[in-house]
Amino acid sequence: MNGSGLQVGVALIQAVALLMSVAFVTYTLVIVVHYFRYRPATPGDGSTLAWHLFVPALNEEKVIGETVDYLRATFPTANVWVIDDDSDDRTGPIVSVRALADPLVHLVSRRAPEARTGKGDALNAAYRALNEWLPITADRAHVIVGVIDADGRPAPNCFDVCAGGTLFGDPAVGSVQVMVRMMNRDSRTQFLHRGRLVNFLGQTLVRLQDLEFRAPISAIQITRRRTRTVGLGGNGQFSRLSALDVVTDAWGRPWRGALLEDYELALQLMMAGHRNEYTEDTYVDQEGLPGLRRLIRQRTRWGQGTMQCGIYLRQLWTSQHVSTVGALEATYYLFQPWLQILGTLVYPVPIAVFIANYLAGPPQMREWALAGGWMIVAYYLTIGIGPFIAWGPMYRKRCESQMDFVSALGLGVGYSLFVLILYVTSWRALIRIVRGQADWAKTRRNGEFLNEIEVQSQPAPVGGIQVIREIMGGN
């Protein structure tokens, strides 16, 4: 390629990078407006509906007992269905003891070779067990199936809020997703017997996940209420049994094979004519991950699952139940991992050009900057990282009012670095797809590391490299 061709190519790449940044900033402004316009709705009466909670469990002995006890104590009329997916530990016996003493606790046991084939298959097993248990005369439109993580803690008002007039009180609503929070966001001891720096970094990572779910993700979901494209999550999703039946009639089973089985179900419900809803008026708590290794593994699975759901794009655009703006929003979401991969290729180009020009002529570049070039740099920084930093103060205003502004601003800066993980996980997801890897792996719970930590002797002095190992290793 000659010099002029190279210049044209670089200019084109810079234009693409700018276009992507402007599109992202525009999208951010739209969701922020809806985020701050959100107002709580009037709750309903949860006792008017029959509730069944599905809890997938693979090697969850550290948390499953307390989770079942919490669910039964908090929601005394709800049936709890624990799916033991061929666990190696005491998950099955722990639940079995409770099931023998409590008729509203049910153990669904899966065994190899059918077991450990994905969370969706585990949920389908509970769906079949529920169908066998329910009487034929049951009003399936009034039976609500909730999916709760093995460490999940729905708020006590969860059922009443979900039964409200804008949610399951509306017959057109097929599913409701509630807001997700990190239960350990305030914990200063994420790693036992570790130094302050390691625990500070671990707590910051958990706090950033809490910010992510309660601010940008919540803002996206609130906006999706307008486009009728609310997505379901793996924790805190609730669906009418009759809506799951419609999906089963169309696709053979409610949950299919994507690694992001929750969003896949949301797409199928939308295309079947049911409306998905979202609420911030209640929540479900779960553990945040203080270690990078587990977080990267989790987000890689989510990214790959999003890529897999791309097979529904044609059906989205041809569905009579999905509007054009709804199909556009869902398409933008499904393209996110691919845009992140593209971003790793185009975003560095303007930076590389600036550095190359500076190295070629420092005096000229300084003169250019003083003559107004600094405004271009400021513009790129503003649209590149400004939207991420802004989520810190917005999180403080909407979710954590006791946080001081400086801490919130620092959290925003941290979030601008946190999102870089998605560029790594998108490439990892793509590599897994190219290699034909579609295995499902559960994210290990924080409690599973307690014994591993406690058997160690006195901690070694923590240096820079050691800190990185503590955050990355074993997690």
C-alpha cells in the first residue's frame, strides 16, 4: 500500500472509531434520561399468585442450605425446587433433609450422562417436574416460576412488587426481571488472611459490579421497557408458567442451549407475543466476584452466549410481535461483543497516529496542541471515557446516597477501567466459538475458597506482583 492509500485507510478507521463513539454516547444519553425519569409503581398482592422458585445447584454445599432456609422463611407459601445437577459435594443430601421435613421443598436430582449439560437443561428438568406435580386444573397463567441463584436473596417485598398492576397484574406481561445487587459490596474482607491492599482491590471490584448492575444495566432495562425488549437475567427472573408453555410449544422447551439462556428466553418470549418487564422497586442480592479470574471466566460465558443468540436476528426482524425500534435495540445488544472486538482494532488507531506524529515532530505537535489541537484530544477523551466515569456520580445519586462525591468519582474512573475487561472477554468468547467450545462452567462461590485460604499459614509479605497473584489466582 502506498502512502496515500495508507492515509486513506487510517482516516477511514478513525472515522469508524468516531462514529462508534458518537453512537455509544448517544445511546448512553438516551438511557440516562429514562433512568432518572423512573418512578416506583404501586405494589400488588403476591398472595393472588402461586410462586415456584427454581434454584439450579451444582456443588453448592457452601450456600444452598442457607438459601433454601431464607426462601422458605421469607416466602412461606412458595414452593422451592432445587435442581441438583449431579454435584460432587453434599448439595443433594443438604436439600434432601429439608425436603423430607418440608413439603414445599423439592429436590430434582440429575445424574450423568444427562447432567451438567448447562443451566438451561437443569431448569428444563425442574419445569418438567413442576408439570408432573401440578394438578391438571391449575391456572397456569397464575403460576409464577422464578429463577434464583444458589446464593440468591430476593427482597421480602419481591412477590408483592411483581404482582403489581404494571407487572404480573397485567395479563400481557409474561416475565419480570428484578434489579440485581451485590450483597457483599460493603464487605472490607473479601479475602481472609490477606492484606489491606488485596482486600481493598477485591472490594472495589465487587463495588464496580454493583454499580454496573444498579446503574448502567438498570438504565438499559428501564429504557427497554419503552422498546418492549427487556432482557431476563440468570438471577431474579420470574415468568408465567403459561408463557413458558407457549415457548415450549414453539421451541420444544423453555430454556434452550445458549450459554446466555436467560436472554435467549427473553427473546423467545418477545417473539411469542409476551411482554417482558423490569422493576427497580425490588431486588435480588447475590455475591459479587472479588477475583479477576472468575469474573473474566463469567463474562466470557456471557459474551459467548450473546454471540450465540445472534441466530435469532432474522426472526426478530420478521416477528409480528417485535417493533422496528425493538428489533433495532435487540440487534444493538446482540452486536455488542462484535463491536467490542472491532473496537480493539479501531480505537487504538487515533492514539497510534498521535504518538507517531509526536515522535516525528515534537515541536510541530506542541504547536498544533497550543493552537487548538488539545480540544480534539479532550473531545476524544470526553466521548471515550467520560460516559463511564459519569456512572460513578449517577450511582451515588440513585443508589448510594451516603457515598461522598470524591469516592463516587473515583468509582467512575474505576468503572472506565473495569469495562476494558469486556474487550478481553469478547475475544476469548470468539476464540471459544472458533474452537467449537460450548461447554458450560459454573462460577465458583466465594465461600468455596474459605477452606483453601484457612489452611495456609501466616501470610507472606505482599508486594506488587503478589497483589496481582492474589487477585487473579484461585478465583
